Amino acid sequence: MLNQRGFTLIEVLVTLVILLFGLLGIAGLMAKGQRVAFEALQRQQALALAADMSERILGNRSQAAGYATAAPLATPAGAGYGLYYADLLKNNITNCATGNCTNLELQRYDVAMWEGLLLGYTERLAVGGTIIGGIVNANGCIVQLATTSANCPAAPAAVGSLFTRTLRISVVWQGNEDTVDPSLVAGNANMTCGTGLYRSATSRRIISTDVNVLESCP
């Protein structure tokens, strides 16, 4: 018989099975990469929103305490309640973009606009208002950590004197996968923003930034 060369059917099937497992591995790696990239995008947007509120507070220092009162840990601004932005849409809050505002009106407007950003109002379809981006179930809290107002001298010596108010701005959102409850991490005091608003404590993501505000002594 003449010598014959080639592959048997079994060899072809084994090769296809090996190739299939390799392709499945690549597909799984791509899916994992997409999830990681999405988590990174969410964190980047959360950091930008925290920085946005920091700038708003520093631009309206006299109302720093009011910002913390408006978005406490128990009732954060954002997806959990959505009250401030709704009031702005109903004209119950003065729109400082179209007219002059007092410092108090500016504080309320800032919180409403911040809540709108948390809700993703800048990333909605023009028709229907469907959200097409933004952070998943975002909420934001502002907490006063400390104040040195007790060191202010008595009037009239207080005129021209300053004290420091330290605020912590937090943005929380819904993560793709369960990891660790942020409030249980050592040193994470005042990191309970959004607790109970997500499918589980371990799916809650949070970033925080502290801002020191110099204010005039009363």
C-alpha cells in the first residue's frame, strides 16, 4: 500500500476541542476586562463628582455647614431620594444659573445640581429622558468631621479671625460584584453613606474626599 499522510477525524476533533477551550478562555477574559473597565469608569466619575462638590463648597464658604445638613448620611442626595433636583425642576429652588442668588440660595442650588449629576441628568436621551450613562444608583453625602470654631475669640476680637471646618464628601454607587463592606474597613469612620440602599452591603462602592474650609469667626 502506498504511504498516506494527513489527519484522522479523531485528531481533527481533539484539535477543535482544544481550540474551543482556548476561545472560551479568551471570551471570559474579555468579559472580565469589560467589567473591570466599567468599575474603573464608575470610580473615575465618582471622584469627579466629589471634586465638583468640593469646589462648590469652597466657592460658598459661609454656607459650609448647610451643605452637610442638606446631604447627611441618613438621607443622602441622589438616587435614594432625589428630592433636591426635583425641587429645582419644579422651581421650588432658585435657579442661580439664570439670576442672582444669596449665599443660602446658592447652597441649595449647588446641592440640587449635584444631585442632578448623581442622577445622571447630563447623560440622558433628549427624547424620553432615558439614562444612557452616569453612575449606577449614585448617592452622595456630606459630613462634618470637625470644626475649630470653639477657638474663635469673643467679639469684637473675632472680627477678621478665621476657623477651620472639615467636611467629608462621599459618593457611593452599585458595584458589579460583591467585595467588602466599606464601613467595616479599619479607619473608615463616617463611611456609611448609602447603607441599605443597595442589594447588599458588599456591593456598595464608595469614594470619599475631605475638604478644609476656612470661615470667618462669628
